[in-house]
Amino acid sequence: MTKRLLIVAHAPSPNTRKLRDAAARGARHEDAGAVDVTVKAPLDAGPDDVRACDAILLGTTENLGYMSGALKDFFDRSYYPVLDQMQGLPCALYIRAGHDGTGTRRAVETIVTGLRWKWVQEPLILRGEWQDTFADEVEELGQCLAAGLDAGIL
């Protein structure tokens, strides 16, 4: 049975779109195996998308020391509908942080803890001025998630 990876990424700028696209490219890489990848903006994703996936990759900007309003809206609409059904869902997070990203990380971790999802790795925080290597890091994250799903270790 094919595993499904859901990428829910807030991408309001050209650079954050590069990150979202890099996550999808990594997840769809031939070395990642046969994983079905769905990419949605937070305002377009909801509980049905979460219930249909085997792992989730979240992407957000740091907005005033918090996650994007769009990702918060996704959680607001999805939290209770999936709470009892999706415990243990493997998840990962990347944050495009103009500052340090700690408030954003803390906010998402609090929600994920409540959902009882399982972190695959520490959140990836892309701090400071834009660097082209950020996209490489997010691509690797997407590839690792997909490969873990395909191998049955997530």
C-alpha cells in the first residue's frame, strides 16, 4: 500500500515558495521511494487531509514570534476533528525565521504535543537573512520523511 505524505506549508513570498517546492521535490525524489505527496496551503488543508495521510510536514514563517496565522487557522479547524484518530502521526516542521524562531517552535510544539503526534526530528529553523542553502535543507527533510515512510520506519 502506498504511503501518503501531506505537506502543509505557508508560502507567502518567493523564498518561502522555494522552501515549499523544495520540500515537495525532496519528498518526490526517486530515492525517497513510492510515496504519494500532497502539498497544500494551510488555508486549503483540513481534517480530511490529515486523516488521509501517514505523515505530515509543516512549514511556516515566523510572524511576530509566532507561527503564521494561516497555520494557526489550519490547527484551529483540524485539532479536535483529528485528535482521537491521528495520535502517533509522524510529523516534522520547518520554520522560516527572520529572528530566532523559538516562539514559533514552542507554539507549534505545544499543539503537536496536544495532538500526540510523533516528531521525526527536531524542528528545522532557518534563521536570519535568506540563504540558498535553506532550500537544500528543506529538500533533504522532505526526502528523509518520504524515505522513512516508504521504508516503514515511520
